[in-house]
Amino acid sequence: MGPPVAARPARPAATPGKDMLNKYARAFFTRVLTPFAALLLRLRVSPDAVTLVGTAGVMAGALAFYPRGEFFWGTVVITLFVFSDLVDGNMARQLGVSSRWGAFLDSTLDRVADAAIFAGIALWYAGGGDDQLLCAVTLFCLASGQVVSYTKARGESIGLPVAVNGLVERAERLVITLVLAGFSGWERTFDVPHIGLLLPLALWVVAVGSLITLIQRMLTVRRESAEADAAAAREAAAEREPEGKREQA
């Protein structure tokens, strides 16, 4: 559910592989979920209700299963509810509506759900997983994910386009973490040896990728700020020049 805007910000620099993957994935899930979204609309379910239920489901799956080391079943539950993020947007498009409140609610609850996922993993490593280093890495993933989102929102709030595709954005963080967490759960659930190493690998990849993305966005905002300030200074100088000429005349 995207917010209506007066002017569309500049498009981030294209990343062909990522853009193509997002394009085809979105088209596939749109075809799959459109009938379900239409059914919910006929039942008079609102997009906001789907957003709230989806977030509650993700939080329940993450905080009920992950702290106990049940990564397979936790990921199954989370995956079922994480698709609500696509369903509510599909419902809004079918209704032909776009609200600022819906966009704000969707974005805010996305951050809540992300925090719950990494908090559940951190609780496992702080407890039964007994690994302080991986607990710290998980907390870094949680914090850096929030800050990466904040840098873009803050940059846009001061009028900058923040035109950059980061290395690891929200979609990549979720896919890497959930897929490898689910597979790592096979060690406990199906007695598959050594596959539990996939979760630490996912956390390190997400942590490093999030740090790189944060640096990318900060450098982009710094460059765009300098360009905007220089343009404003040139405009101010151009406005003062005719006044000076009139005084001389």
C-alpha cells in the first residue's frame, strides 16, 4: 500500500539482476494471491486488518518457536503470515485506493515483524543456543536493519531521493534469514547433521551486508545533500544578481 505523493522521487540506480528477480517474483505472487485477496474483500476484510493479523502471526511464530530452537516450524509459521505483506497491497490495488495511513501502518509493522524475527533468534543464542557472539551478531542484524530503513526515510523526509539500491535491503534480509533458518531447523527436527551451521552463516552475511548497505546509503545522502545545497546556493546567487544590477542603475 504505497502512499500517494506529489512528485515521484528519483529512481535508485538500477541493479539488473535484483530488479528482474523482483519483477518476476512480484508478478508470480500477484497472480497467485489475487484470488485470495478478492475473497477477503468479498468477506469485507480490510487491508489494514490483514496487515495487523500478518504482523501478529509473524511475531507469534518468531517469539514462540525461535527462542526454543524450533527454527523449521517457526519459519513455516512466519512464512505463512509474511505473505500478508503482499496480500494487503493486492487488496488495496483491487479497491483502487491508496492511503497515507495504510502506507504508514504497513511500513511501521514491517519493522516490528523484522525485529521480532531477529529477537527470537537472539533469545535462542542467549539461552539454549548458548553463544554470546552469535547473540551479538543477531542483535546487530536487528539494529542495523532498523537503521538502514531509517536512513532512507530520514533522507527522503529532508527532500532527498536517496537514489541507491543497497546490497542487502529488507527483502534480502528476510529471504536469507528465513530460508537458511528454516533449513538449519532440519538438524533438530529431522536429524540432518551439521545443517544447523546455515543459520550462523545467514546471520554473518546479513550483518556484513547490512553494514555495507548502511554505508552506501549514508554516502549517497551525503552526496545528494552537497548537490542540493550547491544548487540552492546557485539559485540564491542568481536571485541576488538582478537586485545588485538594479541598485547600480
